[in-house]
Amino acid sequence: MHRLCIDSDVLLDVFAKREPFYEDSALVLSLAEEKSVEAFITPIVVANVIYILRKLRSKDIAIASIRKLRTIIKILPVTSDHVDKALSSKFRDFEDALQYFAALDGRIGFIITRNTADYKPSKISVCTPAEFLEIYHSQK
């Protein structure tokens, strides 16, 4: 079974119904809901999504969205070791580096994001929701 680490932008595409990205992002989450994939996020993603949704909608909607999401997605821990590795990494974005090292330790096979360029140093496969769906369906 594929193990995915899902980035903030993918979740926000779904929660904020951002077009033209909504459909593919929602399909990835539906695979997690169906238990066809094992999906993970980090606490950083939780904080980012709540912060942005609170501004777009309301605090109550943001919290309710994450609570619902938690029924289908697991949390990858971020440790002090991940912080140290992120500080020394070649990643341009510190948050992405933290997620990457948490995903690496969590034996994640794919990082799903629309910002694939941010993960250039990754040894984990990085793809957009649309790219992952192609891979997933080609292996069925």
C-alpha cells in the first residue's frame, strides 16, 4: 500500500475548493478515506492549514475541517533530529525540510504537493496530486 505525506497546499485545495486543483486533491484524499492508500501529515501542516482556513473561513470551520481530516489521515511526528537535519539540509524552505525528514523516517513513499520544485533534494518521490493519481491508476 502506498504511504503518502500530504502537503498543506493539497489540503487547502480541498478545504477552500481552489480550482482547478480541487478535483485531483479531493481524489487523493478519497483514496485515503477508502483506505486504498495510507496518508500522513505533519503537525506543521495542521498548523498551516488551521492558520489559513481561519483567515479564509472561520476558526470553527478550520478546527472542524482538521477534526474530520484526522479520521482518515495520521500524524507523522517531527523530532529534534528532524529540526537538526533540516537546519543542515539543502532545502530552500525550512518547513518543507522538516516534512521531508519526518516523511523519510516514516518510510513514506510519496510526498504529494503542488510545489514539487521545493523538494528538489528529496530522495522520496515527490509529485502533484494529478501525477500521483496517474501512478496509482497505472498500477491497478
